[in-house]
Amino acid sequence: MGGNRARRSALIGGTAVAVVLAVVVVLLVRGGGEDDDRAERAAEEAEAFLDAWAAGDLEAAAGLTDDPEAAASLLDSVRSNMRAESAAFEVSGEPADTDGEDAEDAVTVPFTATFTLPGAGEWSYDSSAVMVPAGGDGGGGGGEEWTVRWGSDLVHPELAEGQTLVLSVEEAERAPVLAADDSELAGPSPVWDISVWPARLTDADAAYEALEGLDAGIDTGALADRVEAAEPDQAVPVITLRDADFQEHADTLRAVEGLQLQEGTRTLPHAARSLVGAVDPDTGSGTAGLQERYDEQLAGTPAAAVVIADRESGAAVTTLHEQEGGEPGEPVRTTLDPRVQQAAETALADLGRDGAIVAVQPSTGHVLASADWPADGFNRALQGQLAPGSTFKVLTAAALLEDGATPDEVLGCPQYVTVDGQRFENQDEFELGPGTTLREAFTSSCNTAFIDNRDRFGHDRMSEVAQAFGIGGTWDVGAATFDGSVPATETQNQLAASLIGQDRVQASPLVMASVAATVAEGAFRQPVLVPDAVEQRYEAEGALSQDTLEALRSMMRDTVTDGSATALNGVPGVPHGKTGTAEFHAEDGELSTNAWIIGYLAERDLAFAVMLEDGGSGGSDAGPLAADFLNAL
């Protein structure tokens, strides 16, 4: 029996061992699963914190930490001092139990931070978030909640208490936009910032009256509301004036108690303002025109660094990241001639009407002037999309001449012509009679002469002739331009209107100056404004015969001596010209006109286009303005 008893004991012992081992295996398996679940939940809470930080919801991010006040303060400091364009955070490794005496069942979640910084590009570094249990079953089970243990080293491993991250940017010197003689078209200029100090505003009516006297479009009613809502010692910005504009009103503005006048400096265009464009005073970036188009070239490369700084003193402690730079910008050189540009701007300013003047050099295509009024308005000189009116008759006459007509061929010039029920007339309903020649119709700008001979034009004929002038192509000028449009017509009414530069025919002043230059030079030379930026000039399809060119030159000269462009007669340089008056319906539905004149100076290698918006005619309005411009040269 003893042997049996011993054997039974052995069996029982073996069973016990097996049971114990099974229990241990079960516990190990169960324990591993719970650990995985704990780590997963800790990582999820860490990701929620990082997502809120990346989204800029700092209050939400701070609320997921065990010290929301300290977290919100440092996160806000970093946001303000880093000025990041974007921030991204990504869990970069497996969560793990935290080492150390104060681990307290904590889990460490590693992550990678990536900031996109102005002037410094992308900057990445590794850090980690320590997650600690914040409730749940309290026993380390999978159902517990987690919170972020706050510490400055979470933001960056080298950051200590009382410190913050700061982006330091040393902006490069912005290069100027230059004229052909290397004089500056844009550069640092004195300005005056005008604001209202509510606490010192003793006579609001006098202040608003003085501001209205600037004729700068200030809404003084809305300004009064802003002043009333502001704190007494809070400056309310009103406007920034160029020094010349400020000096004109300086005495009146200085006499008003409560107006603050602060002198400063900004990068401003000195000439061709609508073309050159502006620079944002806060960011230093170009916002329009050439300043925007060539912003990277003009701005240069800034030097930047991310440093750890003392939050109280602002002193830098350690440099974490450096972006080499500090290279100044490179100038943008244009073909503008300062004398020609100034003459154009002065002529427009003296007249004070919305319009544009463009001058080009026929032999090279170089743009010598691009002026607009208002000076800071839309760049209609290069980008305007306008019906050219009777200046387009240069192309209409060219089509007739290319097809065998001569300047002395009789076309007739009736008072009106009716096309499918639509009546076409000459300006002021004049008529020249049935014996009128092409030369006479051209110099007097007789609409009906061309329309009455529309059977000599196919629907695509004017599109074909326009190609010889480069119109409708894609020009590489070095600036934004509208390069004209002469679509094929579909009806007799469209054809009739297109022959006199109406209907769907559109051009900019630059295009029409180029038309005159093509006649002067004898071939199309694509206009160029920024030669270094032009990769390939557009080549015209087709060319005009020498006989056509000579006839056009003769008729354009006669238009000045005996026709509608006599305002140019006597201008030095042997002027040639063609006037135009383009009708359009204004926003109020009323019929209005744009006044045009184009031409060239045979002895000056200069072609031009003048356009005045909303009223008048080419001969009586645009012509005298062109004479003022040309005489100033």
C-alpha cells in the first residue's frame, strides 16, 4: 500500500504542478493583453492632446494635462514666439512603461514634432508625452483614463521651466524694382501712420472733417463707431499716407487734438504704381504687380534660428536650429524709361480722369511707359480688356490693302448703314458721300465706309489679319498682360461691329500701342517689360506687305495733318495717329464711350496708345492728352 500511496502522491503532485503552470500561463496571457490595452488607451489620449495642439486649440490641449494653467501659458508663448505657419505631431514609436521612481504606472508615448516656420522652413525634432492614470478602475485595468503629465520638456526635451521657444528671423534686404537706367521704381519711402487717440479727442467733428479733407475715401461714420467702441487709450488706426500727401495736409492734421501722426518707412512704388505693386508692411511680401510676381527674387533669403529663451528676460539660452541665409534680394530690371514714364503720369494726373498711357519702342518692343490713373488703381494699361473702337481700323484697312485695295479706292461714306435691322452710324451722324476713298474714310474715321463694304470680309478675315499684329497670341512680357482677342464672327451684325473695333474685339492699351509700333517698324516685335524674365518672345503668324505698310503709314500721317488726330499736329517727331471712340453700356445702362488714340513718332522710335474711360471721343479728348504727353518729351 505504501507504494501505491507514494505513486498517488506523485500523480497528485504532477497534476498540481500542471494546474499551477496553466494558471500562470493564463495570467501571463491575460496580463499581456491588459498591458497592451493600457498602452493603446494612453497613446490615444496622447494623440488627442497632440491633435489639439496641432489644431491651435490650446485650451483643449491644456485641459488634457495635469496642470492646465501652466500648459496653456507655455503653449501660448510658443505659438506667439514661433509664429509657425503650421504644426504637425505624430506618434513615432511604441508606448512603453515609464522608468524612474516616480513612474506611477505611467506610460511614455514618443512623438515627432514638425513646425513650418516663416523664413526657416520645416524643423522637426523628437519628444515624448508621459501619460499617467487619471481614474477608471484604479487598479491598472484597461478601463482607466489617462492624462498628460505636464512639463516644459514635453514641448522640447531641452526646455526647462521658465523657458520658451522663440523663432528669430533676420530679414534680408529687399531689392528694388528698377527702371531701364537703374533708377528705382520702388524702394523704402517715408510714410505717416494716422490714428485716433480716443481719450484725447476733444473735437470729433473737427477730426473727421480733417480726415475727409484727405480725399482718401475714409468712411468717417464707420471710424466714429470704432472710436466709440475702443478703449480710451487704445489707438484706432485710420490710414497711412505717403509723405508728399501728408505734407499737403500736415498743418490741418496737426491742429486737431486727438489725431496721432507717426512717421515711418515702407517699401512703396515711386512710379508705375499699378504695375509695380505693393508690399505688405507686416509680412514684407509683395501683394500685387511686379512686387508679387517677383517676390522671391526681390525678398532674398532671410537668416533664421530657433532658440530657447528665458521667458522673463527674453535672453537666448541655446540655439536649437539655424537656417542659413541673409542673402539680399536681387533687383528686377524693367525697360521703363523714367522720362517717358514721368511724362505719361504727369499728363494723366493733370487731366484727372480714369485712363492709361502706354509707350513702346518699335525697334525692340521694349515698354517705355505704363501709366494709369488712378495711380494706385487697376493696371488697365497692360491688363485692360476694352473695345478699341476705330483705332482698330488700322487692322481693317490693312485687311483691305492686303486683299488688293489702294488708299485712293472709293468706298463711300453714307450717313448710316443698316445690317439685319441694326443701324450703324458715324459719330455725330456725319456723312462724306459716295465718292469717299479709303484714305478719306480712314483719316475721318468713317464707320459706315467699312461696314458698307463688309462683303469683302469673310467671318475669319479679321482674326487672320490680327495675327500679323501678334494679337491673340500668348505674350511673354515679364508681367501680367491681356494680349487681345479678335474672334471669328458668326453673324453679319458681329462682322459689321468688329470692323470698327466693337462687338467681341478686345484689346489693352499695350496691345494697341503695339499695333502702332508694328506699322512703324514694319514687323511685330512682342512687347517686353522685364527682359531677364522673358524666355521666348511670341512670333507673329504672317506679315504685312511693304505696300500695305507704306499705305498705313501715309494714312496715319494724314490723320494727324488733315483728319481726326489734328490734336497731334505740331508735336515734334513727325507724329502719325489713329483715333477711336468705343461705345459701351455703363453699369447704369446708359450708353457711354471710351476715347482712344494710337500712333507713333517717326523720328523718335516711340509708339503709344492713350485711352480715357467713360466719356468723350478720340479726337477731342484722347488726342489733346496724347499731345500733352508727347510734348513733355
